[in-house]
Amino acid sequence: MNIFQLTLSLSIIFCSLVAGFLFAFAIVVMPGIKQLTDGEYIRAFQVMDGIIQKNQPVFMLVWIGSIIIILAASVLGIGQLDSLSRFLLIAATLIYLVGVQVPTGMMNIPLNNQLQALDANNLADSELHKARENFEAPWNKSNTIRTFFAVLTSVLLVIVLLRI
């Protein structure tokens, strides 16, 4: 196994872990906390997101690592792949950056930060309801988009690996 194959394999692992994380939020976490009252929902999300915002080391390694390793695989793969595989690898990289990382930075993180700024214990029920209403649907929509593109990235990376 050469350095490119190792980098591509690590890229598959890291991007697939991110895809799994987003998928779990889409099909388990968010539907689970949807059953909670507005205050409970906000507080539950604040606690989960708080772990991430405190730079949980394994999460940060996987999330930031996925960006670094897919970029490294793309650079290393340019001279080692045939034109179709090179196209698939570059497409996977762009899809991952634009379809996963851009929505994260432009939509999910700002929404997370808005929710983190709330003192759920000291808001009226109407304020809690409005805060949840402003957060839940946009966050879930963006997460669905991120999940789709993260899974697509992993599939494309596996196809590239199988073509080597």
C-alpha cells in the first residue's frame, strides 16, 4: 500500500464517520428529542452541542481530520489515477467541502450558537416555542443535506479505491 492508497483509505474512514454521525442525528437524535417539550428540547440540544463546542478531542480529530485527509488524498491522487478516478476523487472532495462543510459553517453552527446563547430556564413558554421554531426545521433541513452529501462522498471514495 502506497501513501496515496493509505490516505484514500483514511479519507474513506474519516468521511464515513462524519456521514454516520450526521446520519445518527438525522434518524435518531433529532427525532428522539423532537418528543420533548420546547424547553427540554432546547436544553437537550444545548448539552449535546456543548460537548462538541468544548472541542471534544475525538470528534474534532475526525471532523477536522476528514477535511485534511480528503484534501491530501485529492492532491496525492491527481498524478496517480486515471481520468475517471481522478474526476471521481475531485468530485468527492468538492461535494464534501461544499455539501457538508459549507452548510455546517453557514447554517448549522450559527443555529447552534443561537440556541447556545439562550437561557432556557429563564424564558417564557412562548419564547421557548419561538426559539425552537426558528431552530428545528432549518437545522434538520441543513443536516439532511449534509447527510446526503457525506454519504455520497463516502460512496465515491470507495468507488475510487475499488478502481485502483
